[in-house]
Amino acid sequence: MPEYPCCFCGSSIPINEFFRGDSCAKCKRDTRVCKNCDWYDPAYNNSCRENQADRVVDKEKSNFCDYFKPSFRSFSPRSSGDQAKAAAEALFKKK
């Protein structure tokens, strides 16, 4: 049975735990959320590549979207403050 990463903590979630009301065993956050969906993309209108999906305001709360499909790419570790600061300094460094 395939497992997918939680978009919040990266913990593995079995495919059968993405129903409305299900939550991640590790972080206890909802699993059937836009940010865990393969269609989720902040670059698109309503942050969704599926143009027929209804608008969902809170992308981190469980919803009833009929187009939901778990994503393998939903988790990306957040960079630490030091990494972000170093990246900003490198970007604006005087030549």
C-alpha cells in the first residue's frame, strides 16, 4: 500500500488515511487538505491546477474536494532562519 508524506511534518501517511476527518498520526493535522493534494500549486488560480475544483479558502483544513489526490511532493522541509538569512545576503551582496 503506497504511503505519502504529510505536507506539515513529512511523516508517512497510508493511502487509506486521506478521508475527511483523518489526521496525521505524528502531527495530528488534517490529511485531506489542499497542501497534501497533487493538484495543489500556489502559482495557479485558487492554488489549484484543476480548473473545475471549487474554491477552498483554507488550504490547511480538511475539505470535500472531489478532485483530491494525495501527493508525493507535498512536503518540503522549511529552511532555518540562518539559511534564509544567508540566501538573502547572497542575493543582495554588493559586487
